[in-house]
Amino acid sequence: METHYDNPTQKTGVIDNSGIRITLTKQVRRNEASLLQLGVDDNPFQVIPPGLDVFISSGYCTERCISEAFKQSNVQEVKAFSLMQHSHLIGRAIKTRHFRNGTELKPLAYEPAYDFNFQEFRSFPKEIPIRPGDSFTVECTYDSSNRQRPTFGGFSTLDEMCLAYLYFYPALKVSKSTAFSPMK
């Protein structure tokens, strides 16, 4: 579980009652799922210039990365079942593109009107096969027209991110495939 708190007005006395419930069982699951982070690594080298209506930043997960994960895990195919795309306040659109053998397949997800205040994992209507040699690109479109200074990649809500979190099974020995310095 991951929880982000944002308190820009420094309000005091707020009580959080979030939590998790854990159930233990002796029955082992048939499949164990994994989460793969795709996109642009959270870093200050991600720079979005101020004053632009449209600026696109892209992060790549190469076929080499995916193939190596399959090889280390001794798996031939996984099934993707859910995805969440993530950006911050100036994010306007996000697309997670899927490629196989140099051919672009149907995007895993596309949010042409991304809303920072409405983020959730969305289940695919049908599981999507992921195979060795597949690759992914996460494209984020930003609107920095109201900013007077550059926006950098980082964890603050006022910084930016360009990520997609992909759930799949069976689990692979990889958790992150992100680009470090994305400029497009």
C-alpha cells in the first residue's frame, strides 16, 4: 500500500484513518501477481519548460529489459490484467503504448483528459498477453502554460511524474523499467 499526503495549506488537526486488513491462509495461491513500474524515473533531470500548452515526455521499457525479466524468471508469457497511469498537476494526457516485434499494438491505456484527482487502477476487459521482446512507451502530455519556472520530475505534487503501473501474472523478477532522462 502506498499513501500520498498533500497539505498545501498546512492545515492542522487532520486525522487519517486509512489502513489495510490482512488475511492469512494456509492455501497457496495458484498464481502470484507482480507490479511493473513503467515510464520516466522520478528525477530532477526530467524538465518541463514553462509557458507551453503542450509538452510531451516519454519513458521507454525496451524489449531487452522485458526479455531479460522473462529469461531470469523462466516464463514464456504473462497476462496483464490492470493498469494505473500517473502524473501530477500539469499532466493533461497519458498513453501507455505496447509494441511487439517492431509493430505497435493497441495501447494498454489512453487517457486523453487525465485528471490528477481521479486516479485508480483500471482492470482490462480481457487479459493482455505480454511476451519476451515486447516493449512499452509511456507518453505524458503536459500543459505548463500557467507556470513561470521549469517543472522538474520529483515526488512533490508541484513536481511531475510520468508513470504507469502494470499488474500481471505470473510474477517476474523485475519491478521497474523506467527511463532516466526523457526529452522528446
